[in-house]
Amino acid sequence: MKALLIRDLTLAFRAGGGFGLALAFFLLVAVIVPLGVGPLTEILGRIAPGILWVGALLACLLSLDRMFALDYEDGSLDLLATSPMPMEGVVGVKALAHWLVTGLPLTALSPLLGLMLNLPGPGYPWLILSLLLGTPALSIIGAFGAALVVGVKRGGLLLSLLVLPLYLPTLIFGAEVVRRGALGLPVQTPLLLLAAITAGSLGLLPYAAAAAIRICLR
Amino acid sequence: MSLWEYANPARFMRLTERMLPVLGALAVLTVLMGVIWGFFFTPDDYKQGSTAKILYIHVPSATMAVSAWFMMLAGSLIWLVRRHHVSALAAKAAAPVGMVLTLIGLVTGAIWGQPMWGTWWAWDPRLTSFLILFLFYLGYIALWEAIEDPDTAADLTSVLCIVGSVFAVLSRYAVNFWNQGLHQGASLSLDEKENVSDVFWIPLVIAIVGFGLMFATLVLVRTRTEIRLRRASALMSRQRRA
């Protein structure tokens, strides 16, 4: 498992692996939105929680299609399937690697972008906490979507269509945490619900994703 | 006699061939009865006037749009557990019907909302969750279309349908949390005292039953088409091999 994780991380960091791509995309979203809606700070401050969460979500989506597809094409997914490690574990490790190269850096970068979008002061700890709690769910849900389209040639667009509706509850609660935090309102309810979604997805979706991969490899 | 006998496609075809004319006639009759009764033989609403009459299309199609997804869920589960092809094909056949019903619910809602709420669209929980349901239908149909091998497609769409159901229900409650609604609450429940008056209730129930029968008819016709398609492609591949 460790070897697989290290392999995936190395592949991601080497040239063309897509590390940094998600970060650059996240940055781009934060640059594009003020250009689109105008530089008024109070408007930007109000929409900042939503923009940051939508940006993080789209950035996560960007690198999903290569999660299993490359391994499927060169046959290493077949090798992994015949290895003693259960497919659920493979999915979990892949999702973890995806999170380490997208979710975690996104979370680290988010306060800076919050600053650029004039997010009110009390919102920052909640922004970091909600992204830290929510992005693992994005990775594992994305792994499920990627597993569904693993056998489809050029499934990238289809993947977004499948995964985005599944992302909606996470987005709603995540952005709500930041919005309430920024206004100084109590955040406990959405935060707990967000944590519940993450815990539920992490617990159940590896089985669904592994089932989908087994079907594709049959 | 067990229900599972009709999992045999040949038996299914024979049964539905006999059933369809009756079912179709009943569906046309009840839909027409419910809608015409609702449109012409009910008093105008005291506040909304005759705009409220779109109710007799809006509510039945919305009800059936949700029911269709549950039917697909049942079909997917039966396919995964018992591997009956008819079940998977019925789920596939139901998806476009459900999607169109969702669209009808959204469009009639918009037409109704314009004079009543003063807006075509509001980010109300019910409206939003219906839009999300529409996206789920789109994804499900797209996945069926994308995969060539029919058994793989049936398996994967079934898994998607199960996971999607969980997330669709989750979204339904998440959007409640996210925004307060303009849409009225339930007024057809069997367990509540405050319901819509009988004058409106009876034609509405007839219309809902009619839409249900119409849905069943359409799904059966489409399932028969799918079975014939499957048969045709099997024959063609046999011919190619010979």
C-alpha cells in the first residue's frame, strides 16, 4: 500500500503529472471572478466563500480522469487487481494520493485567495477547517466517478456530468460553514453535516468504486 | 406461479403484448379524465384564479418523476442481485421517461411561478432538488450511452443508480438547509388534517393515477423495444460469426 502511494505521488510530481495544475486552476478561478463581477470589495467579500468552494471543487474535478484511466491503459490496473491488496484498498490509496496532491495544497492556498477576495476575518479558520474536512469527500467521490468511466474512451466530460451532482451536498455544507463563519454565526450544524458526509463517503464509497472497477476489468 | 417467471424475456413479451392495449387505454382515459375534470369542472382558486389549473399536470408529473427514479433503483437492485436482463432493461427504459417528466414538472412550475411568484425561477429547495434530479437522470442516461458492452453498462449504471439515490436524497435535504422556499408544503398527505379541498383533490388523484398508468405503459413499450434491440443485435452478431 505504501509502495503504491509513493508510486502515485511520484507520478503526480514528475512532469505532466498534474500536480500544480489544480492549484493553478484554483488561482485562476480567484482571478477570473473579480474580473467578471467587478472589484467592489463588499460584493467580493460576500461571495468569497462560495467562489472558493466552487473553485476547490472544480480544481478537484480537473485531475480525476487520470486517476484510474492511465493505469487501465498501460495494464497496471490489472496487475493491481491480481495483487493481494483488495481493490477497496487500491481505491483508498488512489483517493488519498489524489487528496495529497490536490485537496491538501488547495486548503493551504485557500487563505491567500481568501485574502484576494476580501473574505471577512473570522471566516479564515472555518475556510481552512471546512476545506480540510470536505476535500477528502471530494477525492473519494471523484474516485467513484473515475471508477465508473474507467473503461470509457475519453470519459472526461462524462465524468464531470456524473461527479458534479454527487458533489452538491458537500459543496452546500462546505460553503455554508464558511459563509456563517465569515458572518460570525454559529457553524456547528453545517460543520457536523459536512463531517458526516465525509465520514460516510470514506466508509462506503470505496466498496462501490471497487465494485465498478471489478466490473470494468471483467 | 411466481412473479419471477416474467423475468424470462419471452414470457415478458407475451404478457405485455396482451397487457399493453388495456393498460394504454386505461392510461389515456384516466389522464384525460383527470386533466379535463381539473381544467373545466373545478371552481377557480379564490386567490390564483384559473392559473392554479396547471396543477393537474404539474403535480402528477413531478410525483411520477420521483417515482420513476425509485422504480429504476428497484430495477437496478433486482439486476444486481438476480441478474434478470428484463429488469436492467426496464430501468434503462424508464430513465428518459423520468427525465422528461422531471422537465415537465420544472417547466410547468416555471409557467405557474411567473404570474404567482412573479418569477420564472427561484432557488427554492424543491425547485433546486428537481434540477439536481434532472442532472442525475442526465448522468445515468449518458453512462448507458457511453459503454458498449450491455452487461457492463447495466452493472455500472446500477451501481451509479444506487449511489446516486443516496446522494439525491442527501441533496434534497441539503438544499432545505441552504435556502428557505417559496414552494408550498405538502397538501396531499394522507396523515394530515389540512389538505386541499375534495373538489380539487379528486381530479388531482385521478390525474396522478393516470400519469402513473401512462408511465407504466411507456416503460413497458420502451422495455419491449430494448428487448427487441437486444435480440436483433444478438442475431446480427451470430450471423457475422457464421
